[in-house]
Amino acid sequence: MIAIIQIKNLRLRTFIGFNEEERIKKQDVIINITLNYDATAAAQTDNVDDACNYKVLTKQVIERVESQSFNLLEKMAADIIDLIRPLDEVLQAEVEIDKPHALRFADSVSVRAGYHKRKS
């Protein structure tokens, strides 16, 4: 059984951008993560140890994003994908990061990146 976990609207603050004012003041980012994982064992056993631990992943994302600075949303997305990649049960993932108020007259600018586990 394939299950889909969605972490929606994780609101964090970080240094994002390459302009001088962006390097001295933290800005809001909104992160959405979708994980497709093999939940067969979790569904059969009802045991948390057989499930994808999204709480641990979320804590790792918070630590990574809030403790670093980024020039580009693409780099931030790649760093989050790097946190997901070692999770054996995750078959594919998508990360979308919004930077509110990045453009005048726009609600936000976002970057979306994906990961698909390669079959061996």
C-alpha cells in the first residue's frame, strides 16, 4: 500500500536571497512536503516503528533551514531533499518552498523540486 504524507505550510524564518538587505534580516518561507511511501507494514502492524516518521523529518527540516543561509530557493529545496533521500521507505517526494513578498504585486515566488527513488 502506498500512503501519501503531506506536511503543509511549515512556516520558518531564514536568511534567503542574495541582495544585501536579504542577507541581514531573516525572511519567512513556507514549505510544503509530500512523501509517497510504502506503508504496507505500518498498515498491517499498526506500529509506529513501521511508519514514516514525519515528526523527526520535520525537526530536521526546521534545524537545517533556520540554522543556514541560502542565496537561492533551489539550494534550500535540494537540502531538504537531501534529508529525505536516506529514508528507505520513501519512494518519491516533492518539496515546494514559497518566499512571500519576493515580487511586488505577487503573493509569493515558489520553487518545487522532486525526488524519485531509483529501482536497483
